[in-house]
Amino acid sequence: EELDGGDVPVPASPTSLADGSELETMFGPWAMETGGIAENQGGGGKRRRPGVERRPGEGGGEPSSSGGGGMSTEELRALLGQHLQEMKAAWGNIESRVQHVEGVVKNQGKELKAVHQRQKQSDQRVTGVQAKGDATARKTEELEGELVKLRTRVDEMAAKSELAESKNGPDPWQDYLNHTKGRRHPGEGAGQGIQHPGEDRRHELSDEDKNSLILGGWLPDTKRAIIQNEAEAILKSETFVNLVDSTSLVVFGPRRSFGLLRFKQRDQETSVALRARMWEVITKIRHNKIALDSTRGEVGDGKIVWASFMKTPEARKRSAMCSLARRVVMRLAAIGKKEDGETFNAEALTPEGYDVDWGTGTIWHGPLKLASATHRKDADRPDDFFQLNQGWVDVRAVTSLTGVDWAEAVSAFQRTASSLRISSWNLGGQTVDKLALVEPTTDIFLTQEVARGDLGWTEQESDTHFWIAHRCKDQWRGTAIGISYEVFDSVISKKATTRGIAVLVKLKGRGNVLLGTMHGHTGVTNKVYQEAAAQFLTSFRGKWRAHPCILGIDVNESIRWGGDDQDGPSEILAGSANLNYLCDQLAGAGLRPVSPRVDDRNKPTHFPRDERREGRHIDAIWCRQLPVGEVQVDAQARHKIGTDHAILHTRVFLQHTKGRWRTPSKARFVVDTLPDTQLVDVDDIVTLAMQCTRSVRGVKYCMRTLLKLKMPSRKLDNLGTNQHGDRFIV
């Protein structure tokens, strides 16, 4: 039996439209008066309340001509869905903007915190500077008072001297001693102010040297005539002619790279005015940047002439004391650790944290005085100081600053006093100026492939090292050797080849040492490689074989060391034909290889920039007649200057040599009649002694004729004859 559809209730859909009765039930009678809802059953007409007539223009079920018809459920649902999408899109945009604003505000909070911290540090620094300024002002006032007292005392002494001279007459000999040897001044006691001539030269310049300037800029080994002619042309110009007293330089020796310009105190000119005139000459030379004609072509457009005041050896010694102490303390600070493994004092690792007085040779770090060459020690704790040749070091202050043990600090200074740190490095085209910044503790650098420079020999002075470089015309990049001023004394001799240089230098208190550096060929035949190696190693034979030697070489051949698992010295294993030939030639010159540490024997020293190639161990150090330590390979150092080679470090232990008596000490006897000449100064006495005196000749054995006749004739071949016919052993 079929069911009548009208008997089954149909649930209403949330999106369907209700009929009129339902509308009236839900919304009241006014819902039937709106006239915009179509019926679900029957026609499409609109229902109206009874008694309400249709307005003109309204159609029954037809839409009006103005398009104001009804809206279907699908259109309403689409309209609502579109509105919902627009709301979601708008809310998503607002949410992303809010997140961005939150991130910016969070970062600004961090930056604001950092700014507050920096401001706090700046305030602390300003407070410290103000405190130091106040202390300096007080000291300045005290010094002004002392200066007034000194001036008063000098005036009193001068008045007494004039009074004594008017009574007793002039004393030329006393005036000579006061002027030349720094003896006691008028009015002082007999035992005051006496100095030895050697101490005068070390601690203080003579009056002549004080009134002298050093003019330099010429190439090494330039003839004296060239230096004097070029300097005379410069000094005769309108810029300098009224400032100098002489247009001729004093050049010691036939060949030099500098000369001395002497000044004299003019009439009615004070010493302060003389110093100001000398300083004006220095300033104008620096400002004008005058190129020397003799250096054109050798060094580009020519080297610029420079001028400076003279320094005493004692002043250079005090500066070396500061550099030595700072270098050792920085090295100790690098190994001082806390319990958690962090650095004990990170501020002690940078040179900027130290206050250095180069004039007195004193160095501080914060409130701690670490070392000094002139200041007195604390008498209450004499056991806290370690004595060096240049001065003393406060070990207790060093341990407090670095966090290392007492024994370790003392041992570091003991090793420094007797050892030198030597480094061999292929710079890969970098300049030598970077080395002292990244490796400030190295005393001697042996470098290869330095930045391309001028042909031939060049010398360069940095703040810490003296550099000697050479580039052959067949080389794209040259080689160079750098020596710290703390140990450098002078260059005795030097030799250059197509692939390297050898320099015989004198080190302060350590004697003569032969230094060498070589860059081996790559990509050539065995004949070319071996000829270059043989030419270079010829420099280490002959008369130079007697000198101790240290040599750094970029072999450009793979090196394998024996004894990978055992400590102690190791030898180079047999390798390529070029490596075997080089090692054989080095052994023939008395040089032995210095083996690296066990952990570094298989490390590469060359890291090719081409990632397809693997690194190799191709750098090594050789030595002769020197006690050296093991080689340390530092591969990370290559990133500091941008090279592709690791740096090799080792330590050479050299004992300090005592100074020799440079003046002949033999007694001299008068052997001739003394002339009747007037002696005016010490030079006349020296000339007279050279002409009329001589030292006693050494005693030698002479063989008499009777003994000669009793000897076999074959033994007489090694005998000589004196003026009396007697034989003596040659």
C-alpha cells in the first residue's frame, strides 16, 4: 500500500525557505507582509495580507522590470560562502602582520638591552678616564712645582760658578770634561755625576748625537758619494736651506743606506729652539715626500726619503723588554683555564688590554704592574720577581692575571730568555705585514711566496720585525726573512739564488746564525728542480758551513715521516727522485730534518684551493749545530691571512754569549822618542800612542844551530829561519 506523501513529515533543512505558515509562526504576522519570499508550493506569486491591494507596477509572479526579483537558496549560500572566504583571508593577513610586529618588538628588546649594557660600559670607562685625568692633573701640578725648584737651583749653581770663576779664573780642562764626558758640574761633590764612557753611550746620547738627524731611504749598500750628492741637492732647496747648518751628510763607511745630518746651536739660539728647528726639518721631509733618483726603477717610482731623531741603545733595550713581557704573558693567558674549561682571562689575550710605557720599559694590565726595566721592585716581597737581562718580571702579578701555576710562569720566562720561536710559512702571495698581527710571538719568520714586489734585494722595517726580501727576475713571488727587533743586531752577509735566500745575521747576545728559506719548483723536470736545489745549497757550504743554521723549505714534494707511533726524532722516508736528491744535498751540507710531533707527522701542510685535490705534507724545517724542539703544524693559521699552507713552528735554544772586550788590553811600551808636540785633547794622545808605542811581541821557540844539526833532514822541511839564521817551527 502506497503511503500518501502528505502524511509523512518532512524535516526542514537549515538552508531551505519556510512556507508562509511557518514564517508567521516564527516571525509573526509581519513576515507575511514583506512580500519577498516565494512559496514552495504552487505558483511563484507573493502572499499579502488580506485587504492590501497590489501597488501599481507590481506583477503577480513575474519579476519586475527593475530587476528586484527574489534570491534563491543557492545564490544566498554562495553569497554567504564568498563573504566567509573574504573574512578568513582578511583575518589571515591581520594574523601574519601581528606575528611580524611581535618579532620586531622582540628583536628591539634584545637590541635595547645591548644598548643599555654598552651605555653602562661607556659610563664606567668615562668614570675611569675622569679619575685618571684628575690624577694626571695632580701629578702635573707636582711636577710644575718640582720644575720651579730645579730652575731655582740651577740659577743658584750658575751664580756660584760665576763667582768661583771670577775669583780663581777659568778652568778649560773642567769645561772640557763637563762638555764631553758628563763629569760633575760646578757646585757638585767630587764623587757625584761620574759616569763611564760606555754607560754614556748606552743610556744617553752625546751632545753631537742629540743634535743630529738620521736621513734614510736609500737602497742597501748605496755608495757614499750617491747618498751625499742626493742629500745635498735636497737640503740646498729653498725649503731646507735656512733650516740646516750643513748640506752634507755624514756617512760612515763606503756604502750605507742612511746618513747623519748634524746641527749646530746658532748664536742666541736655545736648545729648545734648536730642537724645534730639527723637528721642522723632519715635518717638511715627511710632508714633501721626496723620491730619491738612485732608487727609481729599482723600486717603482723611487723610495721616499725619511728623517728621524737618534735613539740610544738603552732606549731600544727598554722597548724590547715591554714586547718580551707582553708576548709571554699573552701566551700564558692562552693556556690559563678555569675549572669549567673556559679561558681564565680573555682580556689578557689581546695587546690592546696592556698599558705600555716604551720609554721606561714598563708594562701594566689594569692595576697590575707586570714588568719593568727601570722601576724599583717591591722590597717587601723580593721572592716574587724573576730577573731578565732587560729588567724584572712580577711572577705573582702574572699568575694572578693569567691563572697559570707559579712554576709554569717561571718556566715560560726561563724558556723565553734562552729560546727563539722560528716559523716557516708559505704566504701564498700575502704581504709580510700581516704576520706580526697573527703570530706576534714568533721571533724569526722564514717565508716563501711573499707578495710580488720589486726585483732584487729589499729591506722593510715594520713595528716589530726587520724584513729582508729578494725576488729573482724568473720568480713571480719572492722569499723573505723577518727577525724581531728584540733579537736582531745586524746583517753580516747575504746570498740569493733563483729559488731562495740565505742570510748570515748577528743576534743580540746569541752570536751569528745562518738563516735560509727556499721555495722548490713545481711542474718542472727533475733536472730543473735539482739544479735549483743544488744552486741554493751551495750557499750553506764553504766558509758558511761553520755557522749554526736553520732553514725552512717548501719542498713541493710529498714528505713521509717514519715512526708514526713513537715519540722522539724521526727521519724522512724515501720518496720521489727530487725529494731524495734534496735530502741528500742537505745532508751533505750538514743539515738534518726537524721532525714534527707525532700527531702532526701525517697532517697535510698544503691545502689546494681546488677541492678535487687532496692536501699533502710538503713543508719542512732543517737545522745544523742547533738544539731544536719538535715542529708543530698549525693548519688553522692559514685562514687568518688567506693562504693555502699551514704554518710550521719550532723552538731553537741558544745560550746567551757574554760581551767581549773590544779594546785591546795588552800592555804597550814606548819604543821611540816622544816628539815635542803640544797635546790639546784625547785624540792627540791616541795618535801619539799609535806612533811611539807598541805591545810586547809573543814569545816563540827558536831552534839553535847545534840542535838543528842533530835532527834528520826530512824534519827540517817544516822549519823556518829567522834573521839570525836560527830555525824555528812554522
